[in-house]
Amino acid sequence: MERALQTAATGMQAQQTNIDVISHNLANINTTAFKKSHAHFSTLFSQVLTAPGAVLSDGRISPNGVQIGLGVELSSTDKSFQTGSLNNTNDPLDIAIEGDGFLQVVTAEGNIAYTRDGNLQIDGQTGELLSSQGHSLFPSINLGDNVQEVQIKRDGTVEVKRAGIANTEVVGNIRLAAFSNNSGLIELSQNLYLDTTASGTPLEGSPGEAGFGTIRQNFLEMSNVKVVEEVVHMITAQRAYEANSNSIKAADQMLQQANNLAG
């Protein structure tokens, strides 16, 4: 019975983690370019009482053996980088990436971080193009003074139209980074990611090149969380937690019955 109690306890812990991941997804349903996660589980090692193929006491060969599983454990949390829906904001400083790739920004620590959040801003003092969290783009793009209109092409070219000047001026190009394994990125706060050995070395390129998506001005990528899907997962996790709880109750009642036999 002690084995049953421990096994059911691992199941309850696993479903609690599952609910934690689902809750995080639902909490970020309106977060720009948020990518949902899924918890993946694997079985704990099985206790082998009789190995398959073992010779039994009567000389026969055990065809299946006797193996009793000891529960479940969290193996990974897998993030889905499926593109979210695009929302037309009519803001010329909002951009979305259609396809693969990340914007590159410089953090306060001087590191290069990566984001799909294209809600850009202009530094009122320097004219530099910034992320919504105030991080400079990499490479940096400075719009300059007297800007009347900003145009961001699908290939990442940034043009401005200045007061009193008919022609537009190219002031920079947005560069994207891509990874061989997006799930290997470390998720930070503020919609940022850092590369790791698991993600692979970032490959830099221009929007529209092979392996990179294109830029859509006046749009923002929404979260790829689907409410109905997450609610179904939550109900399933809740019922699994309840079933494991009932297993503990059943094991406890059986232990109680065994103790009563001694009386």
C-alpha cells in the first residue's frame, strides 16, 4: 500500500505542475506575441519483480515478467512557437513577423535578447527606435528629427519622410535572428528570450530571406493561446488530479482494513 500512496502522490504533483503551466498560458492570453507551453511527463522507473525471460521456479520461461510502475515525473515544458493571429492596430510603429525569426534587442546588461513583440517606440530625445520595454534594436536604427511619417517595408527597410522634404529617406534596416531549435531558448520577462546551447547559434538575416519571415507594418502578433483548448486541458488535469487523490483514499482505506484485522 505504501507503494500505491507514493505512486499516486507523484501523479498529483504532476497534475499540479500541469495546472501551473496552463494557468500561465491563460494569464498571458492578451500578451503580445506570447507563446504557450505544454508540460510533458514520463514514467518513473518500474520495479522489476520478475524480469521478462527469467526462468521460473518450475523451469518455465516468464514471457512477460512482473513490472510495477512507480509513478510519473515532469520531463520537459515544450513551448509552441506557432504564429499567433495578427491584429491590425493602424499604428505605423507596430510590426509583426510573418513567419520565422525574432527581433534583436540590447538589454540593460548589454546582452542580445530576442523577441517577437513588435510594439516599437521612438526615443523622444535621441530619435532611436526602441522596443516597448525601452531596449534598443540591434542593429540600432535612428530616425532623426522632424519625422512626419515612418514606413517599414516587408524586407525590414525603414524609411522616414521629413517635414518640408518630398522624398523619403532610408534610415536603417531591421535584422532578424533565427534558431534551429526555438524551444531551447530561455524565456525571460518582458517578452524576451535568450539563446542557449540547446537553441543553437543565432543565424542573422534580413526579412524575406530564406528561413526568415517578412515584416507587416501596422500589425501586432497576438498570443497563440486558445482559450477553449486550455480550458479542456485544465479540466483533464483537474480530473486526473482527482483520480490520483481517490487512489490515495483507496490505499488508505485498504491499510485501515488491514490494521483492523490485527484487532
